[in-house]
Amino acid sequence: MASRKQIQFTIDDEGNVSIQVSGAPGGECEKLTREIEEALGVVSSRERTSEFYIQNESTEKITLGD
């Protein structure tokens, strides 16, 4: 059975976009957001949580800036 994947977007007052992915193991979160990141702009930072390294679930926070 496929696990539920969730993508959360946050836009701050300066227009920077943060993307947080959960339910996508390993590098799958990067695959899910690759096209969105390219459309929005340059990735200014990438923060992997401890869940990123767990095989059954991962979370990643990405911040896109100017």
C-alpha cells in the first residue's frame, strides 16, 4: 500500500517560499519537488530533518529566495 505524501508551502512576508515534504522516503522528497523548485526560482537552502534518513518516512524543508 502506498504511503500518503504531503507537501506544505509557506510564503513569508518577503516572498520567500518554504516547502516541507513528509511521507516520502529518502530522496523521493527531492523528486517530488524538483519541478516546483525549478519553476519558483533558486534554492537558497535545503534542510533535511532526521526523518530524511529513515527509510519509511522523510521530511525536508526547502527555502527558495531571491
